[in-house]
Amino acid sequence: MNNLGDCYRNGIGTEKNDTKAFKLYKEAAEKGNIKAINDLGDCYFDGIGTEKDETKAFELYKEAAEKGSTPAMNNLGYCYRNGIGTEKNKTRAFELYKEAAEKDEIDAILNLSYCYRNGIGTEKDEIKAFELYKEAAEKGDIIAINNLGNCYFNGTINNLGYCYQNGIETEKNESKTFELYKEAAEKGNIKAINDLGYCYFYGIGTEKDETKAFELYKEAAEKGNTKSINNLGNCYFNGTGTEKDETKAFELYKEAAEKGDIIAINNLGYCYQNRTETEKMEIKIFELYKEAAEQDETKAFKLYKEAAEKGNINAIYQLGQHYFYGIGIKKNETKAFELYKEAAEKGNTIAINNLGYCYQNGIGTEKDKIKAFELYKEAAKKGDILALLNLGKCYFNGIGTEKDEVKAFELYKETAEKGNTIAMNNLGYCYRNGIGTEKNETRAFELYKEAAEKDEIDAILNLSYCYRNGIGTEKDEIKAFELYKEAAEKGIVQSIYQLGEHYFYGIGTKKDEIKAFELYKEAAEKGIIQSIYQLGEHYFYGIGTKKDEIKAFELYKEAAEKGYFDSMNDFGYCYQHGIGTEKDEIEAFKLYKKAAENGHITSMNNLGECYQYGIGTNKDEIKAFALYKELVERGHIYSLYDLGYCYENGIGTEKDKIKAFKLYEEYENKL
């Protein structure tokens, strides 16, 4: 009778009929069939063939458990653990899982492992958790096999480092990881298929095989695995293991985003953000963020909140992300900080890194660079790639620790070897300038090239610079021009300015001052300070556009206020001579002085003239002489003449016509 109920419930040999299944389970249960009592509990628990009634389900699980049913013991444990149909009692849940596990109930072994792993109803014991996963895996349980693979992959249980630190037999073992994922995947575990793809993608425990990774992501995606749908999108987006197809990537990101995958939502935003039609892009960005926010508020945010309240570590971290970026909830950096802190204390490595970022930048808390450094170090030890990168930056810039360029280099190298493109670019910079290692321009070029091919913006700019100046490769101004052009078309703002430079000077292309002007204008409107200054120069001299001294003055002013010293000097020049504004020698003197104090050579020379002739300040020939002398020592050609003039006429020093002659001669030779 109970077996007949199973047939109706699962549609075996007949049409599925939950109502008939329920009646048959009820009849068999009333006759004392223990399995039927548990199955009847399932019906009440899930509302199968009857109205959902969690209290009734609990009572039936309790009755069947007391009669020795191990599945019922496991189900009863689940009720106690989550407060379903009874008051929450984690200790009782643990006891029931333990009792059923000792009787070889697989689901109970997994739940018992979970209790040991997270300290539910018992003291936390990650070693015991690992042993139980191992036991269940040896019994052929697919989920346990995959979980065991995770343990070997991370070298610990739950990435906490305990087993690895104490030499327990859970040391990181990538070969074992691969074998376990493979075994679970062959048995049809969808998550394991995705994880196996990950192994092939990065060469973990096996040779790297991007084609195989693509195939496995595709298989898992077709079976509905959300992460795989996003991963498959990444493959199409980057042309990894398959031909590049951004349209297909977009569709996959959209599919995964609709299923609530946060990473896919971000990827989808990136797709819209980088479209060429500006108006369409802005509309789509707005629609996407609006849709994502609504979706997160009704689904993701609420689910993460609910799971976080139940102690789920990943959910606590994800909830922090929502508050940090304002996804589905009003942005709240203090709340984000608190959630990162909570998740970090529970061992979430990404949260540890993010908490470091908050301390470094004073987000949601006071700035504490030492604390930031310590947190990056902790997360880096646990294998977090971004933390490794951030730790490298700390050593490079002396953030929260003493500056150590050798350590910075080593960390950039380690992170680059793990595929991080920012680290590749930073490592290239170290090789190019001999920072923390011997100078190697060829290696720098290779790293910039590798990172640039993966669309790392700074690397594209650095690679262009290498081609332009023949650093680590043969000089190729045409190639440099093409790279800047390609980057500019992708909307990389700094490259728009550089492209303007190429047109202005005719580097790698025909000189075109009108085109240069247009590009400087575009980059200036996007806030590039050098372009604001260059645009001022074009208006000042009438290059590529009609001469307009008022506009030139305004642009010099804008760039000067942003701290650009070339512009500060020219801004002063406009005040000195009344160009585009009323003449104001006092203001000119102030601007020359400020720029000169920051080492700006031309401003130092102009300041010398102000002191020499009393322009905007009291005449002070000694100061003028001292400035000209310093500039000559720095190699400034025009100051050779000024210093010679001082010696010839005894300005700020004693007359010395021999010195004057030598300086004039040197000046003429260097012109």
C-alpha cells in the first residue's frame, strides 16, 4: 500500500496523483507502517495531496523516529534545527542527526557534518566534519563527494585554515579535488559539473583545458546551474574555449541575472555600460539597475536577509554587498561595514578583504591603515586573490606597513600567476622601472601585452606607451596609435587624450590639428586634466580652432584649480599680461610662486623675473639670481641667459663678465 503511494507520488508506471498518494500513505500509516508514517509527514511538510501542516508533519516524524525510522530521525532533526512545527532546539537536532548517522542514514551524515562544521548544537569541530564528508563520500553520496572536493581544494573545511595549520590530513590537494569533482560529476551532480569545469579552466589538479571547461559549463548551464550560465557567458564574452560571441554572452548574463545571480547582474550592467550608442546605453543602464534593484528587493535582498539572520555566512557577506552598493536597499556604508565584519569574523575570506578596504578608505568606520594591512594579510593567507593584490599595493606604497618593494613585487608576481590582470600590469611596471627586481623592459612589455589582451585598461595604455617609445620592443608608432584608437573607441578616457597627442604631433598617423582639438575637447569634457590644459593651449594659439583668449583663460583656470602646474603657470601668464582677463600682476606672482614651490621649472623662471623686475611683488634681485642659478643647475636652457645677464650687470651678485660670457656661450650652443 505504501509502495503504491510512492508510485502515485512519483508518477511511476502511472500518472502522478498526489491526492491518491496521500490517501494511501495515510491508510498504511494507520496500519502501523513506519515508512508510511514518515512519508505522510512529508506530505504534510510540503503540502502534497493535502494542505501544508508543519505541526502535523513534526508529530508524524516524531512518531516514526520513535519507531526507529532513520529518515524520520533526520527529518525530525531538521524540524528542531529550524523551528518547524516546534520550538527551535539545535542540541536536539544534533542528537537526532547523530543517532541517524550512526545507523548509516546518508542525509543525516551530511547534516551532522554541517553541524560540526558550523557549531550547531555542538562545539565546532571541522576535523570531524571533514571525516564525516569523507565517510559519506566513500558510501557514494554525490553531494558529499563534491563537498569533500571543496575541502581538498581549499585545504581546509570552510576555508578556515585550521586543518592545514595543524597538519591534519586535509592539506590542500588539487589532484584529489579534481578526482572528487570528476567522480561526483560523472554521477550527475550538477554543481560538481560546474566545479569540474572550474578545475579545467584554471588547471587545478589537471592540465588547463579551456575547451573542456567550456563544455562542462555548457552542460551544467543546460541543467539549470546559475553559476554555470554566468561562467558560460564569461567564456563567450572572452572567447575562452569557444569563439568570442558577445551577443551570446549578453543573453547568458541576462538569463543568469533573471535567476537572481548578482555577478551576472553586474556583468549585464557592464554589457549595457559599454555599448556604443550613448542614448541607448543610458536608457538600458537605468532600466537594468531599476530592474535589478526591484528584483533584489523582492528576491535576493530578502532571501539574503533571511539567510543571514539564520547565520549563513555567505548571505551575511552578500547582504553587506547590497548595503555597500545600494542594491535593493538604500546604500548604507556603516551597515555594510558591520556585515563585512560579522562575515569576516566567521571566516569569509572575501569579507575579510572587503573589511580591509573599508578600514583603508574609512568607509563605514574610521580610517585605520594598519588594520587594513592586517586584514589583507589574513585574507591573502587564505588564498583570496584580490587580498594578495591589495597586500602588494600596501607594501608598494607603505600603507599600514613599512614600504617593501621586493615584497610588493613578489605579491604582484604571485597574483599575476593566478590570472589577475591588474597584478600583471603592476608587475610590468615593476619590471619596467626595476622596482623590487632587476629592470627588464622586455618582460614588462610581455606582461602589458598579456594583460592588454584581456582588456585591462591601464595595461592597454602602458602597452601603447611601450610601442610609442620602443620600450621592451621595437618602436612602432603606428601600433601605438592603433592601440590608443582601439581603446578610445572602447571609451577609455585617458586614451582619448593620448590619441589627441598622436594627431597633434603626427605620431603613427598624419598630423591633424582639428582632430587633435576635437579629441582634447572630448577628453576635457570627461574630466582629464591634461586635456583641459591642452584645450586651453589650442584656444590660446588658435590650433585646430579659432583663437579665443577668454576660453583659453577659463580652461587654464579650471586645470590650475585641479592642481595642474603647467596650467597654473599659463594662468599666471594670462594675469600678468591681461590675456582673456584684466591684468593682475599680484595674482600672477601668487600663481608662479605656488607652481614654483611644487618644482615647476617655467614658473620658477617666471618667478625669477617677477623678483628681478618687481612684478606683483617687491623687487628682490638676490632672490631672482638664486632662482636663475638653481634653474641652470637643473639644466634649464633659458635660465642660462638670465643668469649670464645677472653676472654681466651685477644683479643679485657681483659683476663677473667672464662667467657671463661662458653662460651666454653655453646658451647659444644649446639653442
